[in-house]
Amino acid sequence: MSAAEIAARTVEAVTSRLRGAEVVSVVERSEDHLTRFADSAIHQNVADEAWTARVTAHLDGRTLSLSTGLAGPQDGGAIEAVADRVAQSLALAPLDPRWAGVAGAAEVAAEQERPGSTPAERAAAVAAFIEGAGGLSTAGYVKSYRSESGVATSGGQVASMRTGASAIDGIASINGVDGVSRSRVHGFADLDPYAAGALAAAKARAAQDAVELPPGRYEVILEPAAAANIVSTLAMYGFNGRMALDGASFVELGAEQLDPAISLVDDGPSWGVTVDSEGTPKQRLAFVEAGRATRIAHDRRTAAESGGASTGHGFGFGVPVAAHLGIEPGVAAAVAASPVHVAPTASSLLSGVTGSSRALLVSDFWYTRVLDPRQVTVTGLTRNGMWLVENGEIVGAVQNVRFTQSYPGALAPGQVLGVGPDVVTDPDSWGPTAHFAPALHLASWNITGNASG
């Protein structure tokens, strides 16, 4: 029995107990396959498969959501049990004045098989990463994820989709300094573990003898992982329909708030995400076109409040989030002389940084926290390597710093000096999210602290 068939069976089980109830059910079968390595040797190889079912029912102004694990596709007992729980508990649920009904039948794009990986394939990828690191001590993981999901509603929608991705995340170490390389791709064959190992090693070697930098505003070159952090934060705090309705978003539809070099698209279908957890079909959508905001993410609730239609962003987060939002890449010819071609190759770390008088090359952000949601002002730290670039050459390593920066301000008109041609998806995002970005060359970034405080 497929996930969609189980979801439909769940809806039938609940509606047979609660006549007139509006019901939506989501059933997922997920697979995770992981190979970890440390000290340049594999030490863990694991696989996990799980079935889950979630059902939401609304009747007499009250809404209740429950979830359960399934022993497998034939676990009808769990379905009957969760239907009983819903029937017994719904009358005790709080009133829900924002209920917006369930999705009706609508066509969803055909699902495609998403390849995973075998232990032997992941072991070969680890070996290639180690070889690319050129003798440095390495650690990290290679992982594949696949899922089959089914959505059914009492409004007649029954849909299914298959998603999947593979990723490599590793470090190379020398003299106590780590260099990192990581990426997430659609299919395992798209990984380039040798290049990833070489880049990690190049970063580790280039990060020796890091110096402290005083606070101030600096021109920066953000590698894709750092740029993806900007995207994921803007997705949650800017282009979120709930934040917009509450007056807490910076986004003004139709206004040219970002630099013309910035275009943002949400592209769930490229990852196999063709329907959201409410049953609304998904499609590739533009959120920013050449700096001009064109769309806010909506689920059924926020769409009803705004007088519009769901954009297919009801994913059970409690708020509608553009879970596959990313910055469109620049044109290679147009950025050939800009310091943004930070591709996953060892040579690009050193020779790909050109055309800047003085800037900081930043690998990654971490521990980022939003201080001002309205302006999306964020504080955080850099990590995994930072370098000073002068006249197109890396002249030395810089110690990690703390920054406090408005993300929309960093991308404002006139602040984006270049957009790279190579897009990387953040491997730390799993399940329903996949935020992506190319490297960004920005005119100003506010560094507020250094290693001394």
C-alpha cells in the first residue's frame, strides 16, 4: 500500500467516526543512509526507515492534530487507533476561528524516483574525499535521504510525491586548524567528493596563523553556505505570510527593496516536492525579481486572511515558509572579474578571488540569532575559515568574528557587488527544507566583535 493510499484510508477512518468533519492526512515513509568518518577512517554506517502518519480534523469550530508511527504500510491497527483518538478528543480541542477548510482535488505533477546510495558508494565517496585532502586528517559524513509522502483530504485531494537528496560534509585538519567543504545535491552521482576534500584541505592550509581583525564595516565575499543562511532567515522572517499579516515583515510587495542583482525563487518541484502537507500543489515561484518583492508565502490559513490563495507553503511548521527558497545565480560572463566564483574546487579558493581592493572571504555563519525581526537584524559568528583579500589575492587568515547585520540591508540596492554563477544547497537543511545560494560579494558587513570580545 502506498503512502497516498494509507493517507486516504486514514481520512475515511476519521470521517466514518465524525460525520461532517473536514480531515487532512499526511503519511510519509522516510529513509536515511549515513556513513561517518573520523581520523580518515569510516567508523559508522547506519540506515533508518520510518513510517509516520499525521491527521488533522476540524468539526464544530474545533481543530485537532495527532500523529503516530506506523510499523509499515500494512499497519491498519495504528490507523484505526489514531482515528479513535481523534474521534474521542476533538470535542476537547480549543476553538479555531482561523480554520480555512481543506484542499479540494487538484492535479499534482507526476512524482519521480529519487535515487539513494549504497554503503559501498558512500565508502567510495569517503575514500575520494580523503584522497582529495592530500594527506591531511579528515572527518565528516556522506548521507542520502529519500521519502515517499502521501496527502489526502476530505475535499477529494489524493496526491503523492517522492523527495530525496545526498550530501557530503567534511573537514580536513592541519596544526589544529580545520577547513570545511560541504554540499547537498539532488542525486548521489552529482556529488564530487574529491573536489570537496581538496577544497577542505586548501582552506585548512590557508587558515594557518590567523590574525585578529578590529570591529568595523567590511566589504565581504560570502561563500554559498554563508549566503544560504541569509536566504533561510529571510524565508522565515521576511517572506512568511504570518509575519506579513502581523506587520512584522520588512517585505513590501512591489517595492524595490533589494539590489537588482538579487532574484529569489522557491523551487520545491526540483527536489520532488510537488504538493504541500495541506494538499495544495506546488510550483516554482518567484519571490523577488531583480530586487523587487513579488510574493509572500501563504498556507491556507494566511491566504484566507489575506484574501488570496495558498502558494503551497503549508508544511506543518505552524507558519508558511518558502522551504526551497534560493538566490538565482549570476551569469558567468558577467561575474568573471568579480570575487564571487567560490566553487567547490581547491583552486577556486585562492585563484577565484579577484577584482576586490580589500575584502573578507567568509566561509560560513553559525549561532545566528535574530535581534530585530522587522528589520531581520541578525547577530552571529563566522566559522570554518575567513581570509583577508587585498587586490584580488588572499593575503592571510583572519580569526573568527561576531557580526550584527540587517540581512535586507546587506542586500539593499547598491550593496550587492556580485552574484556568483555556482549555486550550493545548504546540507544542514534536511526533510522539507532546501535553501540555496551562490557566493555573494557585498559592499558592507558590520563586524561588532573579535576574538578578544
